[in-house]
Amino acid sequence: MTSADPATAGVTATLPSLTARHPRVPAARLLAELVPPRHFAHESFDTYQPDPEHPAQQRALDRLREVAEELARPARGGGAWWRRRAAASVPAVYLDGGFGVGKTHLLASLAHAVGLQRTTYGTFVELTHLVGALGFAATVDALGERRLLCIDEFELDDPGDTVMMSRLLRELTDRGVAIAATSNTLPGSLGEGRFAAEDFLREIQALADRFEVLRIDGEDHRHRTVTTHAATLDADDVRAVVAARDDATLDDFDTLLGHLADVHPSRYGALLDGIDLVGLTGVHRVARQDVALRLVVLVDRLYDRDVPVALAGEATSDAAAGADLFTDEMLAGGYRKKYYRALSRLGALAAEGAELAAASR
């Protein structure tokens, strides 16, 4: 690991930084934060507009309304036999579709319809981190108190995590918790297509018979391509825009990556408390996969919280632009979906950061 950029040493000593933060997050907060992301905080079934040219969208909407109504009914009492029978019939739906057809919108709408006090909502990665922070048994007990578990961006790239998640779903459905899941997808321009329902059902084989697949066809309503080139700035511009704000942080890239290794990923959200702009200098290609995966998690938390990022490359203004942030081997390997998602999200956040820097000049 290289040392901090000497040009930023004096500034980083006087400006707030993420590396100075060591959040301690109680279990209650970890659970309370498992809600739909800010982008979908106010979405509902009524705000979802099905495309009449793709009737599957209306069918999925209608079915999820039915699921919400079913979960709104009070749970019946009774003995162990009745509880086992009720658990066997608990709804479990999988939203299968391409990028930009509204799967996350529908999932968040279902969570709002059932009620956030009765729903746990998180990405696959957030839930695996929750298990890591609380332990498996404690996670089952905590989530088992809810009526619904929503899993956005279900992933199959880590066999161990997939087995653990399959076991978690089995334990929760046995307790009568309904499940709704979407797949992790990327824009078709990457050639990734759709995360196939067949793959999902095969990997959760013990639960496959319980899941109802709702296929959602349609075009990408956002009509955007993946942004893999982040807008990079001069280091002085990054320092200036951070210094002009009281809700911003400035960090050397390598120093921050080292700090992330000492903070549990479940606390990366808390690391960003009160921060509305993150400045990074000395950004360069990440060579180690463990480091890169931690960076992906941080980018996801930045994106969930709509926090712009102002980036300065290590040597030239475009040294760390786009796909150069990860190695070719990473972008072709088993975690490529994570990396391309991070590049797309970081590109969008860096564009916002560049606009803020330009406005502050």
C-alpha cells in the first residue's frame, strides 16, 4: 500500500475524513436500516406505471397487490400443526426480468404496502453482512419477527453466501415469513441479460417449490447505458469543494481502502452519517480482489444514500477513470456483475461530484 499523497497531507489533517470515523452500530440500528433505499422511499403500487405493450408488468403488479392484501390479514393462532400448515402456504415470489423494468420499484411498493414495521428490506449483500454482524441464529430470530423479507439483487456469485442465504430463507419461511426477491441485473449493453429464474430456483433447491416466479418483460424505462467512466478532477479542485462545505470528507484513496478493512461492511452506512459529499484523491486501479469487493460495498452505500463523490486520479486526471478502477481479470471473473454495477454507480456519483466542484469554483 502506498503512502498518502503528500500534496493532500496538510489538508486531510484539517478536513473531516472517513478514516477518522470508527462507527459502532448496535443490532437495533442494523435492523432499522433495512428499509427501501432513498430512491424508492415514496414509491407505491400506485406510482408504478405498467407498459400496456408488456402485459406481464400489469400481471406482476396485480399479483403483488394480492400478496400485500394476504399479508395484511391478521395471522391466525392455533397450535404447532396450524403454524406448520400456515408456514407451508406463506407467499414466496421471485421477480424475474431485465434491467429497468421496475422490479425494485415493485419490491419497494410491496414493502410499503405491507408496512415497514412488518418488513425487512435489503439487498442480498446487506443481508449476508447482517448475518456476519449478528450471527446466523440471532438474524433468524430478529427477521423471524417480521411478516415479510424483501431481497433485492439476489446474487449467486459466492457459493458460500448462496448456501447460507438458502438456509436463512428456509428457516424464515418455516416461521411463516413471506419472501419476495429480485435478481441482480445489468443493462443489456454488457451482454449480461437477465438473471435466470432457473438458476435462482436451482440454487435454493430446498425452497424451489415454494417460490412463484413473476416474469416481468419490457424495455429499460430509464433508457440509459452503463457509465463506466467516472468524472475525475484535479486534486486541488477536490480539496477546494470539500473545504467549502461542512458536510463533506476528504480522504486519500489508499488510506481509505486500508480503513475499510478495519470496519465491518455492515457499518459502512454508518460511516457516511451526515455526509453529503465524499472527496477522494490518489484514486488508482485496485489490484486485490478483497480490497475491490470492500470498495464495491462502499459504493453501494454511497449510491443508496445519494452521496456524490469527487474523484482525483493518482497521476493524471483520467488515471482512474472508468473500467481502469478494476483489473481486466476482475471484470471478466465471477464477481463481474458487482464490479460493473459499482462502476456504473460510481460514474453517476462522480458526475454529480464534478458538477458540485464546477459550481464551487
